[in-house]
Amino acid sequence: MNTPAQALLLARRALIQFPRNPILLGFSVVPVLIMYVVFGGLFEGVAELPGFPADNYFEYLAPTAILLATVPGIGNAGVALAADFQNGYFQKLLTAPVSVGAVMLGRLLGDCVRLAVIAALVLVLAVALGAHVETGIPGALLMIAMGTSLGIVTFGALSANLAVRTRDAAAVQAVQPMAFLLIFLTSAYQTTAQIDSPVLRTIIDLNPAERVLRPMRELMLTGYDWGEIAVGFLAIAGLGLVVLPLTVRNYRSVYG
Amino acid sequence: MVLPQSGLPIGTLATWKGRSGRSGLHLSRAADVLVGMTKSSHRKPPRQLRPPVTPVVELTGSSALDELVGLAAGHTPNARPVIDAIVVEGLTKTYPDGTEAVRGISLRVAAGECFGILGPNGAGKSTTVGMLGTLIKPTGGRAGVAGFDVVAEPVEVRRRIGFAMQQAGVDEFATASELVILQGRLQGLAKRDATTRARLLLRAMEIEQVADTRLAALSGGTKRRVDLAASLVHLPPVLFLDEPTEGLDPRSRTGIWDMLDRLRRDLGVTVVVSTHYMDEGDRLCDRIAIIDRGTVVVEGAPRALKAEVGSDATLEDVYLHYTGRALEPTPVAA
């Protein structure tokens, strides 16, 4: 059995687990939807400012809400991996001819499916609140794919590495606020033109999450901008090329 | 092919003679002959040998094992051992912080034998078994399991071993049945085969009634049995058990011991047990090696070792005799 097949088997294991852990499921869905509704309501007036790209603030905010679901949410994969380390199941899996990469990838893929469902719920809520997805269902699926991919190569990789290093679910959980920092340092709530600080604008421009958020927003508001979409996926691929070898190296340095 | 760290070709191992003076064959070839399982037949069992899809009902634990033996046709589980299933020479593990957990251990385990690695906590037992099970990378020496080198060919080793660890590694959200089936699938079994074997193994372990119960709800002893079933689902020729009865009550311990006896008798599995319970080694093992501070201090059949020390000697006395220190008593859970 090759690594992708093993990863799919292990992803299925994760998917079976989720309904058996209703607290995880509930608390990974409800806060995101509440944040979407609350932030959308609080900043609704921003949409009336001259030059703002959307008439309905919920439309502008929807891609941000997807990232709020996928980036911090993928941290659960790291927590689950740490739990597997703690209770010995990770080692048990490795007594079969299974690669470490398959075990980690399987967990991340399982969580990606869960997060994709949550992201879809965000978009359903957005539509219910009067928003419109300009690119329709294909664009919505592309947004979800970009959001979950960004989650894997950022906080997913970070949490998996922490799980390897600490074997402690609580330690992995503790870094979750970092994921929000990644999102808040983007044009998540207002356009960069509306931000006064040039330093902050530069930081936002350099943030890879911004490179993913922009094409997602284009898909929501205006249509397909393939140049921006390509840049977004290049940012994701670039991060992946950095973090995946680092993860393997980290594992080998700990477990030889 | 050359064994790492030694520079010796793998065939060199085969020139070693067993305790009975049997000459070895080329290990990688001979191991396949021994278990009647070529690499290709392991991955794809002949069609006519596949088990029925419908669940087998009204089986006792023994008949479930018979059924498993039937599934293992193509293996020759009751064949007499012709080579050493495990060959270890100068195996060493030094951790990055300088701790020498294992210092040049050498031993051989014949196919079909139950071999005990005994010693107090911290003696290096788990590290040794971990290296043989490919979970820990040795820093020196060499080891071959079922004819394959643990460093150069870890995947081939893993296809041929079952490993029940000191801490029963289970997924608390999975049911007993799901856990065993997943392990079987990861070992390359088709879903149908893995499902049938899981059912039979759980029945053989006398825990079929909890097949659909989540592991979080099971007792420690039952989890151990599920873990053991998962370790056996691919019917490996070699089984490693690291402290298999640690923390279990006497009744559960006896249950595990009886199960291991039946597995050896009916499936012909080579068993390596690491334990700090001397009575466990005495009860289960054909031969034992007592390990102290990372080295083997004595090796032999329990009865012979006890006889050398005194007429009424126990293995604790043997340990005292060879190490000069008494073994700290370890209470068994009530």
C-alpha cells in the first residue's frame, strides 16, 4: 500500500472520529459562525465608505470567515497528533509498514474535510445574510480549497511540528492565538487603502495569507482573476515547500 | 546487500549456527520458506484461500484460532524452526544526551520460540525491543528479524512483525473492531480479509462482545487484548510484546498468558516478551535473557538458569546471583 492510500485510510479514521466528539465538532463550527455574524454586524457601516469594493459587508467578510475557520481550525490536527503520541497510538501505527508522512497527512486531510464543511456553512450563512458569490459554486469551491490549503501549510504544519516536539496536546492548543494573528495582519476587515499605518500596510503586503485572501475575495466579489489565483496558489506551494521538509527534519531529529 | 554498520553481507548472518547446531540458510530467503510466505503471497493471498464474507458464528475462542490458522494456509505455522527468527549482534543505543540505554547486546531467537527479555525498569528492555521492532534506530551493531535487517529494510520487517507495546497504543475514539481492521488495512490486507480476521481475533481473545464498543469505555486488560489482536491481524511470524501485562490484575495477566500459549501453539508465532515480572518470564518463555544496565548478564532456559543457582531458586535469585543486586519488587495491580 502506497503513502497516498495509507493517508486516505487514516483520513477516514479522522472523519469517523469527528461525529463521536460532538464538543470538537460544535466548537469548531459555532464560534466561526458567531464571529461572522458579530463582526459583520459591527463593521457593516464600513461598506458605505467611498471606494469600498462591496455594498454588502458580509460579502467582503466571507473569505475572512473561511480563513477564520480553516487556519485556526486545522490546529485540531496537531492536537490529535499530540494525543496519539501521548497514548502511544502514533507508535502503534508505525509498527505497520506506514510512513510518518502518511500518518501526519492522513490526519491533516481528515481535518481538511471537516473544515471544508465548516467553510461551506459560512458561505451558506453569507447567502442567507444577503451576500452573493459572484463566481457561483465553482468559485465557492475554489475559495474553500484555497482556505484549507493555506491552513495546512501554515498552522497545520506548525501544530504538527509542535505535536512532534512536545507530544503535548495542551502545548499545541496554546499556540492557537498565533493563527488569528496571521489572519488579522491582512485586509481581513478593511481594505489596505483604509489602513493609515504604512508599516502595517507593508506587513500586510508581505503576509502570505494576504496573497491567498485577495483572490478569495475576488472570487466572492468580482469574478475570476487568474493572475491573483495563481499568486495565491504559488504562495501556498512556496510555504509547503518550506514547511514540509522542515517537518520531516523535525521528526527525524526527535525520533531518529 | 550489505548490513549497515557492520559492512557484512546479509548472507553472513545465515552462516551462524543455531543452538542446536542447525546451519542457517540465506536468511531473507529462508524466512520466507519458514513461514511459507513469499513477499508476493503476503500481499495477495491466493483467491481460493480468502475467507468467507459472512461472519462466522457460534465459534469458541479455540475454533476462532482454528479458523485463523485456515486463513493462514500458505503459512506453515506449525513447522519446526529451521533458522533463527531473530539475530542480534552487538546492538547498541546511545541517546543524544549520552545515555547508553543498550550496550552491545547479542542474542538469537529460534523460530517458534518464546524468548523473554527480563530485567528491572530502565535496564534497556523496551529500547531493545523497540530497535527490533524498527521503532528506535540503533546507534551500533546489527539486528535481523525474520530475515530482514531492521535498519536497512524496516518496511519488510514491519510486514512480518506484530508489536504490542508497553502502553497499549489504541485510538480511544475507535471501536475495538475498527482498530483491528485499520491495522490490518495498513498491513495491506483487503477490507474483507481484515474484517474477517478482526472478527475471528476478537473472538479468539474472548472479547467479541466489545467489538463495537469504543476503546475509551474498555478496561486496561481488554484494551491490551484489542491491541494484541491488532498486532496479530496480519498473522505475523514474529510477535513483540513489551511489558504485556504491566499494570494488569492477576486474572487479566493469566488470561493474556493463556492466550499467548494458544497463539504459539496454534499459529506457530515466534514471541519475544520484555518484562520486569520474573514470574512472567518463568511462565511463558522457553529461554530468557536477563538484562541489566543495557547488557545481557545471562541467557538460557529458565529451568536451567534456576538449577545453576540452587535447587529452590527463583528467577529473582538468578538475577541476584548474576548482578549482585536484588530485584526491586514490583506490585501487581489488585
